[in-house]
Amino acid sequence: MKYPLTLVPILERAGKLFGRVEIVSRCPDKSLHRYTYADFYRRARALAEALQRAGLRPGDRVATLMWNHHAHLEAYFGIPVAGGVVHTLNLRLHAGDLAYIVNHAQDRFLIVDDVLLPLYEKFKDQVGVERVMVVPLSGQTPPYESYESFLVGASGQFSYPELDEEQAAGLCFTSGTTGRPKGVLYSHRALAVHTLACALSGTMGIAQQDVMLAVVPMFHANAWGWPYLGALVGAKQALPGPHLDAESLLDLFQSEQVTAVAGVPTIMLGILQALEKEPGRWKLTPGMRMVVGGAAAPEAMIRRFDQLGIRVVHAWGMTEMTPMGTVCELKSYMEDWPEEARYEVRAKQGLPAPFVEIRAVNERGEVPWDATTQGELQVRGPWIAARYYKLPEEQNRWTQDGWFRTGDVATIDPEGYVKIVDRTKDLIKSGGEWISSVELETTLMGHPEVREAAVIAVPHPKWGERPLAVVVRKDGTRVAAEELREFLTPRVAKWWLPDAFVFVEEIPRTSAGKFMKSRLREQFRDWKWEA
Ligand code: AMP
């Protein structure tokens, strides 16, 4: 049969087969909100119906500005099954960037957590959202329409519109290598097939018996597909809300008997330190799995978690890839390899997921799978973006023969394991979120005493990378780091501020006259950050 692959059967499955399974969310006041997939199902459909009644047309974008919790999960399903596009806004961005993104996406509706209203209010006057629904997480009556009363408007008699599997279901913006953030649209089909592939053992390996906890934000690359995955397999989900510190997370791991978590190395390192500092304080489920990605998982971290009985599974992906690309599980016969060899493999980013084709390409063409020759990693597959949203001129990320250029430099070993060794993208990844070096540079060069500025990523023990600014002053001026920091403060998100400013006479350039960032990265690789 020609049967459309959409999110509808996933929602139906969750509601009809797993109605008694729990979904637990941490509220801002740290209390736990508990309900079941049956409640979730009813409310996600109520949201779909209410949106249709409010005039949602097929393809309309509905933005969310939310932490990870049950209402966000409802939006993940309720918006697309009504024919709309759930557009997750990154709450870590500067208000100016959010305004640009909302306008570029032409979001008609916005669902926002009450605790995030101060952020919305910073860009509200710059955007033309028609209707704003506020999720009352703190129990107070919000000064806008409440999401709860919006849902009450639904009769419960909802029938799904006819959906084409190629129709857009989701939208997420990623920091551009240059310039403004770029949107990536996810079709129903991409999300449905991605969700199936995520469930396999060998990838995320999630089953009904699991208790999942995505620390990775739902505003970032579909939270690695976990919200959809949980609903598909009917696994209990615990959602951390705004409490992402190690202790709060560990308390939740313990109280909900979590078996599988997903998050970036910075968060997991914090958890590791807390566990090592107070051994025995938390009783975690034996054999817990931890999918770590978004940035490289250090081998030492994998080893230390093993000693605590927690198995780290390294994964690599991108917003443009829905995001799953590779996941690192050992093959059966590797379990007998010597310890060193096993860890060497486990620290790699892993094998491509089913349906994801990979190749690494350098100036001479496709590189051999010899574990040494480096090339830019290119991918293709059913959940990889074919273009950026409404940016027809941005074609240079796709090759003539139809592959997506990831901007990551990798080697591939004879077994097919990918190892990311470098990045060509001019971006800094701090704690799993991007900082645009280009935006920092252009802003810095707007200072009257700065002639040139180059901002690079420098390895950092906690954040993975942090920005370091290399600045050339205009002749005869004496501008200092503190002054530049003050200059940047109102213009970029606070956590983007470079941790160090280094003043130099000139910045090395390529033959084409561009900043030679590779040289700078080399020069500052062993930079000692102040404690
Ligand atoms: P994003 O689109 O924000 O999810 O970022 C995707 C990018 O993050 C990739 O292109 C890589 O540069 C980086 N990344 C993701 N996972 C890993 C990993 N396991 N190791 C190294 N870099 C990673």
C-alpha cells in the first residue's frame, strides 16, 4: 500500500497502546508534574483542534519558546498533526537573533513558557506573531492568553487533516557558518523514518521498558528525536524542565529510575564530577546508558563512566540531519578486543545509522577508509536536508552530485567507524550551543578603536570550546579588554562574550586575504584559561 509516513500513527500508537505509561516533567519550582500518554494524547489532539479553530492553515509555522516538559511534547505532536509546522526557538539566543528568526519563519502563533516571557518581551515589538499562548508553569495567571484555556476551547472531536508525508512538520534554525542563522525544515516522512531508525539497537537502542530523559533541549535539533522516539516505543519519559544542573538531573535519574539519557559532554561531565564527588549519594539504575553527542565525548569520560556502571554511547549528528548521523556501538567481535582498542573505537563518533550514507572527500576526491586520510565528511539520506529554508542562494553546502557537506573533517576506518578530527565551519561550540565567530568579529570591528578582530574556538575543559578574540587596535589607540567586553554586552548573548582578548600587531592571512584561522587555532591551542 502507499501509506504516508507521518507523525499521526506515532501519536495514535502512544495514545492507544501506551496510555498508562507516565510522562514526568520538572516544573520551575522543582515540583514534578506527572501524567500519562493517555493525557498527553488527549491534550496533543486538543492542541491540534484548537489551532485549527484558531485558523491554522496547512504549513503555518507555530513557534515554541519552551524548556523540555510535557507541554512542549504536546506541541511536538499537536502542531504537525494539525498540518502546521512546529518551529522550536532556541531560548539561549540573543533577542535580536530570535526576532530575525521569527520574522524569517513568519511564525503566526507562539507558545511560550511563562518563565520565558521576559525573553519574549525583549523582542515582542520586533515581530508580528498573531497570537501568543502562555504555558502557566509557575501557577500564576499569565498576562497573556493561557495555553490551558486555549486547549479548553477544543471539543475533543478532532479528525486529522489529510497529510502528505513530504509536508513540513518541524523547523529548527542552526547557526550559520557565516551570517544569519539558517532554517532546516523536517518533513513528516523524515521525522517518521528517523524515529524508526533511532529506536534500533545499534543506534539509540530504546525499548518500551526504558525510562528516557533527554537533557538535550527540545529547541535543539528535535532533542535528537527523543520525544518522538519515546512516543513510538511507548517508553516512560522524564523531562528536566529548566533544571539542568548535575544534582537536579541526578535526583530525577534516581526518582524516576531513568535508564537512558541523552546530552552534550559538558552536562555529562558535570554529572560525572558530582557522582565521583559523592559516591553512593544517588542510586542509579544498573546498566544505565548515556548517549553523548553534540560535541566530542572525551575517551577519559567514557572510561570513568564505565567504572560507575554507566555506558556512554558516543553519537554525532547535525541540525541539518534531524539530527542522527552516526552512533558508536562496538561490533560483536570487538567485545573480545584488548581494552585499549575497544576504548579507541568507542571514542570515535561511530557507524552511520541505517539509510545514512557517508563519504569523506579531500582535494583528490573520496578518501579511502584507512583510518588516517582526512576529508570533509559528506552525507546523504532520507532525513538529511536538501536545502535551507527560504534561502535559495545558500547552495554551497550541497555537492553537484547531491551530498550534504557537513563542514566536519573526519577519517573513516576500515570497519566504517567515523572519527571527527576537525571542523571547517567557522563556529564555536560552547556547552553544546553555537557561538558565531563571524558575528562576534563584525560586532567587534564596529568598535571605533578596533581595526581587525578574529575570534576563534579554543579548547576548554568544561565547555568544550570557548571564544578567544584576537584584536588589532587602530594606530595610536589603547582600547582594553574590559572596554571591548562592555561594548559587546548589549549586542550579543552574555555567554557569547569572549573569555579572553589578545592584542596583536596583525592577524595572519591566507593568500586570498582572509584571516588564517587555522594558524590562530594552532597558536592558541594550549591557551590556559583563567580558573
Ligand atoms: P548542531 O547542528 O548544532 O547539532 O551541530 C552539529 C555539529 O556539532 C556537527 O557538525 C559537529 O561539528 C558537532 N558535533 C556534533 N556531534 C559531535 C561529536 N560527537 N563529536 C564532535 N563534534 C560533534
